[in-house]
Amino acid sequence: DDIDVQILNLERLSATYYRFVPPSIIGLLGKNNLAALTLGSNVKGNFAVLNVRMYPEESLPLDQTEALMNRFFNTVNRFAQQSDMIPMVDDANLQSIMLVCQNGVDSAVVTALTILARIDADNKLYGKEEQLDVTFVADQTEVYFGICGDEERYIPVVLAPAFEKLLGEGAFLRQMGSRFLMTDTAYEHLAGKDSYAGRYIGRLKNTDLDLGLYDIYDDRSAEQIRLMKQTRHAFDKAMELYEKGFYYEAKNLYACVLRENPGDMAAKYYIFRCEALQEKNQ
């Protein structure tokens, strides 16, 4: 009886450990159990990665913020596990989650769109302040995944320096009005490009970055998708003119897009950018 009790307690203890370090993390590191992990266990490679960030209302009471964070994590974690992805909490307040996508970019796109559909369905059950507002960003990049810390405590971490620089441009990404953005590197690895509604929305350039971005908009309503497709040609031409430095002509085309689709946040952003660049060049 004592042995049975000890075995039961050990099983419960093991189950508790795996809540903190899921088996998927151990498997990616090439180990078969928690005890086999050592400080410095790591894997490096070129992976599809997703980041999903939640933007809660700042005025929410702490208990409602906690409930919102739990809804967010539970939804993302459930669908990530179904797609054999490894979720890593990317900041201390549970508002950013990094997903290592072992099955490539196509799997990442399906999972992101599935999670967005689930969030939209759940949001209908809650009031205005309790809506989950999230943004996905996908990339294909060099990733270091391993165990850091010291001999007293092991901490699983994901390091993706280029991706993290992109995520640091959060204000710009939000201005695009998209809930799912993808880098040009990830888009090149996407086998089913024709299966999704998407458009090129320009390059993000600064001292650390030079990459193209695509807006994947399958998550929007049928009417919104119709308007995006209807204005796609004009938007693409405006982007071409903008990148060649023809700001006056580009602004006029973005204005045409906006007249047909007043909710196009990217078109609004580029109208202001064109005006600013015109003034700068005068």
C-alpha cells in the first residue's frame, strides 16, 4: 500500500512538472524525459515562428485582466498543441506568446486563422471591455531554442533576434490595421499562397530591418474581404508608386482606395506618409 501511494504521488508530481515544461519542449530538444534536460540543451535552425500579442483595455480591473489573459492563453495553447507547435510565453504578464511552428509556414497560417476565428466566436459572448484584441506576426527565421538559467533553475527560452527586432516595431504593425501580418521571407515559404486572401503592404526599413510585409485578411468579414479584393489593383499600384518615390500619385490612388473602403487602415497610413514625404522633399 505504501509503495502504491508513493507511485501515485510520483505520478502526480510528474504531471505537475510537465505543466511547467510541456513534453513538446522536451521533444524538440531531442530528449525523452524531463530528467534528461541539462543546462545548455538546445536546438538551432531555421523555423517558421508566430508571435501573437494581446492588447487589453488599460482601464480593466485586475481580476478582469487576469480572466482575459487566461482566455487568451487557453485559446492559443489549445490550438497550438493540436498543430504540434511549441508555445512559449514571451513576456511576464502573459500578453505575448511565441510559437515555434515545427510543420512550417502553411501550418502557422492555418493555426493563426483558426485561433482568430475562435476568438471572434468567443468575443460575441463578452462585453466591449472584455474583447480579446490580438495581432499575429509570422516569420521564417533563425531560431535558438534551449534551456538557460543556472543549476538551481532551468528556463526554456526562444531566441530569434531578427524576429524580435520586427516585433519591436509594434506601433507600426498596429497602424496597418491587420490582425495577421507575415514577412516576405515567410510568404516565400508559403506553399498555398493562392488559398489565402492577402496583399503586399510595403517594406519596413530602418537601421536594423529591411523586410517586406504581407497582410493576410481571411479573418475578416465577407464584406470586408470583398472590399479589399475590389480595391486590390489600386492599392498594389499605389504601393508600387510609393516605393518608387512618386508620392503625389501614390497618395491620390490611396485616396481612391479609401473612398471605396473607408476602413482600410493601411491606405490611411500611407496617405499620411505620402503627405509627410512630399513636405520633406519640397
